[in-house]
Amino acid sequence: MDMTQIVTDCGSAATEAMHAGASAIDYLKVGSTYGDVLRWIVLLIIAFLYRQPIARAMQRIGALLDSFKDRSAKLGPIEFGAPNAAAQATEPNAGPIPNVQQAPSPPTAQDPLSRELVDIVRQQLAGVPEDDAREKLMGWVAHWSILSQFYRVHGIIFASQVTLLRVCNTEQGNRVSRARAYSIYDVAVRADPEFYKDYSVDQWLGFLELSLLVQLSEDQVGLTVRGASFLQFLVREQLRDACASNLLH
């Protein structure tokens, strides 16, 4: 593949991702008759609808970035993942579900499409006892909220951190010693010392703890229920261990 073709394919993949993202944004419009819980459900469901085209576009871009990396001698140095190191350092703690009592109404709450979508949900719940409807809504809020958070984590997690999660998952009690975790970090550092020079092992583990994927004790690292679910999510959604900019880390 020559340079012209690589650039052309990058532009095509980027355009595909932009179109998928724009379509998702067009659908992120939710009504308000059922209250805040219903708004969160529709927001999360519609955002989830376009996950596949966006993921495919990102994978294609990732493959093209790998092609650029292979040509680094001609193109000059290309930095992978550095922006995401900053993102991990500033990423807020991942709460279990959105606080629907405190969350403001979406800016598109009164959009015609929003009202149409809410009407569809209302029709589907017609005749359902109020308690049953509430349980269904809460269940979907939790489900789509977790998926939304997992996609966010997947965007900035490093492959080395996923490796630690996988190792924990294979060990008795779903936990490993801190020494074992440090050894996984050390392998990543040796592979790319420049990337990790300002990213300590405490930050590396801290991101996983703040994302609620692991629980840290004085001498052990344990996989949480959320961490195990995140690994299942990667398999179920057929995603790489880390996003395109983090494939080396």
C-alpha cells in the first residue's frame, strides 16, 4: 500500500466515523413525560444503537495507524497514546449509574424526534402495571449506563492494564499479588520507556481502581465484579483490548 492510498483510506475511515457519530448525535434526543429515568434510558439506548459502525471505523483507523507505524522510518516518529495518559489521569471516578435526581434535562428534551421516541416507549409500556414499568425502566437504566461507561473506559485504557485484568481473572480468587501486577507494568515500561516515563505504576493501578475495575489492598490487586464484566464486554462487543491509540500500551 503506497502513501497516497494510506492517506485516502484514513480519510475514508475518518469520514465513516464522523458520519456514524453524527447519526448518533441526531438520535440523542429524549422527551420528558416519564421523567428523568426515562430520559436516561432513551439517551443510553440511542447512543448504543450506533456503536457498531463507530467501532468498525475506529478499528479501520487503528489498522491504518499501524501501517503508519510500520513506516515510521520514512514518516518520522509518531506518538501513540500520549493524550490518553493525560485522559487517564483526569478521568473522573466511574459512578455506578447516573444520578437521575440531580442530572439536568437533556438540551434536546423538547425536540420533535425526542417526543416521538418517548411516545414509542410510552406505547410499549401501556397497560404495564406501574411497579413493573418502574422496574423495567430502572433495569434498562443500569444496563445502558454500564455499557456507556465501559465504552468510555475502553477509549482510554491501556492494553497492559487489560492484561492485568485478564491475569487476575485466571487466578484463584480473581486476585494477584502487587508484585505480579508490578511485573506486568514493568514489561510495558521496557517496551515503551518514553511513554511511561511520566506515568507511574501507582497511576497505572489508580486508573483501574477509580474505574472500579480492581480493588487494591496493601499487597494484592483483586478483580471486581465490574472488572470481570468489562472483560466479558470486550469479548461480547468484539473489541480490541485497547483503543487504536493505546495498542502498544
